Amino acid sequence: MVKYQDSAETDFDYDLRRAFPDYVEYFDNWSRRSFDARQIWSPQLDIPYGDGNRERMDLFVPSKPCGATVFFVHGGYWRSLDKSDFSFVAVPYVKRGIGVALINYSLFPGTTMATVVNQVERACHCLTSLRDASECCNAVHLVGWSAGAHLVAMLTAGLNSMESASPLRTKIRSMLGISGIYDLEPLLFASGNRDLRLDRETARQFSPIHLKPPDKFRVSLVWGSSETNALCRQSEDFAEAWANKGAQLSSTELPNAHHYAAMNALADEDGLLFSISQTIIGV
């Protein structure tokens, strides 16, 4: 497992917007498609799961639900983006009778990793208790991209400490992580840590690579073949670590896809990543 000691090397590998400057085109495209998705599918917007300004959730409920819901957590290095940027993700799932919940969480600077991890757990608890989502929530499937993949991995590991009768223990069935960051320690040497303010102890505490998944829990990891070396290693190392700790794990490298193209592939109904997600959900 590679550990960085040189801040210039780390910045180069983890500055994804610099590595892939066409991210602007992806963001613009997602924004347009997300606006259209909200107009067509009329989701319930900004459902509160707490008192904080960003403790809000959008919920897409299909007309004929199949009993499954995707719980999606967006990326943005824990510092940017919004659930509304990713409404487009819901379209192919809702068409198949699958509910989709998209959440916001507090952004750095101005929060802590402990707060954000707790917010994701509370949002998922809220989802399982919503009357309007009850017909969709027999099975909840966690999906996260980039920083969101880190957060759903933390939620997955946290299932170990919950009571067996907890709604999350009984309803969460799988996790799909897309191009995630699962070991925070390299970020100690990155300029972005000026916002995150991680120290070594906190970075290790909130690195899912050091935690244990629930036994025989279904985990799928996907990343683009054109990611930076650091992002490829993040998924490869995490896949090995959790497979060795008992996860039912599959890992897939998407050909010719970088960090933003991998996220875009989630809503491509004819693509490999969407097919993987359908296999996990079982519909």
C-alpha cells in the first residue's frame, strides 16, 4: 500500500479537476439533465433529516415501486457540489420501479469528518422511516461517488456496531463505491487538507480501509481505467483489504473512463456500470 510523503506528488495525483479539465463539461451536462429529471419525475425535495441547513434529502418515488431504493451520496472532495447536481442519476432507476434518495451533508471547511459521517447515517435512518418511501424501502442499496463512496463505506462499516434489529442492519443490502477515496492518510500531504484539517489520528479513524465490513456483505467497487494512479490504487487497495475481511466483493475497472466519466456511467442504461448496479439490486 503506497503512502505519500511528498506534497507535490500528492497534489498532482489528487487534484482531479486539474487532471481532467473537462470536468466543467460534465458538471454542465449533469446540471441540465438534473433539472429535466426534477421537472419530469416531480420528486419530493429538501426533506429534512435534521436541523442543519444542508441536512436535506430529495426522494424520487416510482409509480410502481419494486421494493428497492438507491441511497446516493455525492462527491466533491467533501467540499463542494450538491444533491441537485445529481438528480439525473435517478432517471433510469425510477423507470424500473426503484426509488432514489439523494442527500446533502455539511461541506468543509466548517465541519468535521465525524459530523459528516453521522449525517449520512442519520439521513439513511430517515429514509427508512419515511411513510412515502415505505413501499420502496424493503431493500436499501448504498451508492456513492468519490467522497460519497468514502461516506457510504463508512456507513457500511458502521453497520457492525448497530443492533441486529436496527432498520439499517435489516434493510441495507449492498454498497456500490465509484472511484472512491478509502484511505484518508495520503490527504495529509495534500493542499486540500487546509480545508479538511485532518490529522493522522483522524485520517486513520475515518479511513474505511482500516475498518471491517459486515460479514458476507455485498460490496462492489468500480473505478475508471483512466483515473490518476492514486485513485486507482485507492480502489485496488480497498478491494483487497475488504475482501480479506469477509466482504462479498467484486471490483471492476471501467475501460477508457476517468473520474467524471465513471460517475457519468452510472446513469448510462446501456453501459457496464448501470448493468453492475442492476445485478446488485436484483431487478
